Amino acid sequence: MQFQDQKTRVALLSVVSNTTLVVLKITVGLFIGSVAVISEAIHSGIDLIAAVVALIAVRTSGKPADEKHPFGHGKIENISGTFEAWLIFLAAIWIIYEAVHKFIRPAPIETASLGVAVMLVSVLTNTIVSHQLFKVGNKTDSIALQADAWHLRTDVYTSAGIMAGLAIIWFGGKFAPQYDLNWIDPLCAIAVAFLIAKTAYDLTKESAQDLMDANLPHEEAFMRNLIQSSRPLIRGFHYLRTRKAGHQRFVEFHIQVDSEMTVNDAHRLTQELSGRFKLEFPDSTVTIHIEPCTGECLEKCLNGCMMMEDEREKIKKARS
């Protein structure tokens, strides 16, 4: 519950900061006639939508499993991340369109210093908020907060680039008025578009892989080490599968034990494995199937067999 409250608070902070920046950027962008600043306003508008979606996703993912959703609501965060990424793609296309239009019909930028000021405010604000989002997102393993954090971190870079472009136009107008530097504005806007499109691609890839139930290599390696550390109680394992839904992990596998092991001992063994895994990866569901080991090396058992040849022979002889 403490983690859930932290996630909700930082997601709400992102909504408030993005709302403020959208209003500020669109007002200044229209006032000075900068397509780069307006493109950043659109970027922040997309960030605002993403922040609202992330807030809803965070609140929904925290709900416990119920009859209709026995595996919980964690995948809402992956859906949120994918949706946010596609919003950025659309924003990138719009920004490129507007920038090309300004290349064809250039217009001078008035009061470039005001644009520099609003970009500086954006850089400072989004640096602070994205840091908090990353901090809580990584701590709670929230893909929705991490996606929102990357949105704002991208905004930091793009705002800094546009601020530099406007500063060049500003200083150029003061010290080299004979040169027309207004083309820098749409050029910066196009650079913004390509940068955020790359971010959108990365977010889509990261969010969608959990929707497709991709395996978790790090978690699988950790579980293999746990199983192998329980030798000789565990003689082998197979069918190890992992997947993730939001911050929730699901692990299942079969282990082979002595056929004479009692139910109590087998239960104690599975509880120990599950407990040790959850210490490393909280909010995990571990399902373990127990099988008796006969010493016969079936195809499914070969990769996970942890017995020496003489041990297998001894078991076979005892059974015959």
C-alpha cells in the first residue's frame, strides 16, 4: 500500500507539472511565432495525456486480483506504456509537418528571449519531475511510471535543444542582424520530432514484450540458481516459464524429488523456493509442480537433470 501511494503521488505530480508547461509553452509559442516552441507545447500536451493515462494505469494496476481478473490488473501498465508511445509517434508526425510548412513559408521570430526563458523553465521542471518518476518507477517496478519518466526526460533534451536554437536566433539578431537565422527554428523542431519518435519506438518495444508474455532471462537465471542450490533434495527441473504483467511477475516450473519424500517435506521445499525468490522479486507468483524422480532420463528432463550417472543407476536399481 505504501508503494501504491508513492506511485499515485508521483503520477499526480507529473499531471500537474505537464498541465502548467502546456499552457506556458503554447502561450509563448503563439506570441513569438516559434514553431519549435509550439512543437514543444504539443510534445508536453502528449506528455500530459501520457501522465493522465499513467495515473489511471497506476491506480488500476494496484487493485488486487478478483474473480474476473485472477492474475491481477498489472498488464494495464503495459497497455498504458504502449498507448503513450503511439501518442508520441503521432506528435512527431505533426511536428515534422508544421516544421516543413515553416521551411516553405518562413516567418521571423519575435522576442526569442521569451522562448529561451520558457524552455529553461521546462528543462528545470521536467528534470526534477522525471527524476522523481524514475526513482519511484524503478523502486516499484512500474512500467507506466518509467514510460512517463522517459517522456519527460526526452522533453528535457528537446527543450534544451530548442532553447539553444532560440538563443542563437536571439544573439544573431543582436550581433549579426544581416544574417537570417530563422531557419534554425524549424530545424530544431524536426530534430525534436525524430528524437521523440526514437523514444516512442523504445517504449513500444519495452511495453509490448510483456503483453506478448516474453520470458524474463534474469529471473529465470536467478530461479535456476535457487533450484541448483537445493540439490540433492531436488534432482532435476523442467518446464521453467516466466512472464510479467506490469510490476507483477509469474514463474512456474516442475521439480523432481525423491518419490519417498513426504507431502510435508515437499510443501516445505516449495515454500522455501518461493519465499527466497519473492525476497529478490516482490509481487511475484511462483507455481511449482512436484514430480517423483524415477532415474529415467526422459527428453523433458535432460536439460535440468542435476544427478550424476551413478546416482541415476542407484535409483534405477532400488526401483527394480
